[in-house]
Amino acid sequence: MESPQIIHIQSLIAKLELQGLANDESGNREEERKEINIRVLNKKISDLYKQKIINLVEIDKLRNEKRNILDDYNFSNYIGLQCNRRLHYHF
């Protein structure tokens, strides 16, 4: 028979694992949403280039929006990489 403390700790571990899975799923959904947004922006940009009269201002706005999405994504990945490196050196 397990003590109540062990049962409580096991339930806390199970809750944390479920939260971790939920966070991973939400992170995956966010990455998928960013990829879809980038695809849509690329399609809009290519459609603007196919027009007879090219609207450079609109193309520039779409490129800036795409660049902002990519910069946010790259920055978050860079921070994670730096944290992993620092943790690796401590162990």
C-alpha cells in the first residue's frame, strides 16, 4: 500500500505531464498557424506580381508582415537554443 504522499506526488506528476502535452499541442498549433499565414502571404505577394499594374506599396506591406512573423519565430527558437546550451554547460 502506497502512502498518501506518494499518491499525491504521482497525481501532481500526471497533471504536469498533461499540462506539458497541452503546451506542446498549443505550440504545434501556433507553429502551424504561422506556417499557414506565411503561405497565404506568399500567395498574395505572387498574385500581386502577376497583375499588370504592380502595387509595390502593398507588396512591401505584405513582405514586412511576413518578415515580422519570421523574426518572431526565429527569435523564440534562438532563445530556446541558448537556454539549452546554458543548461548543457551546467551539467
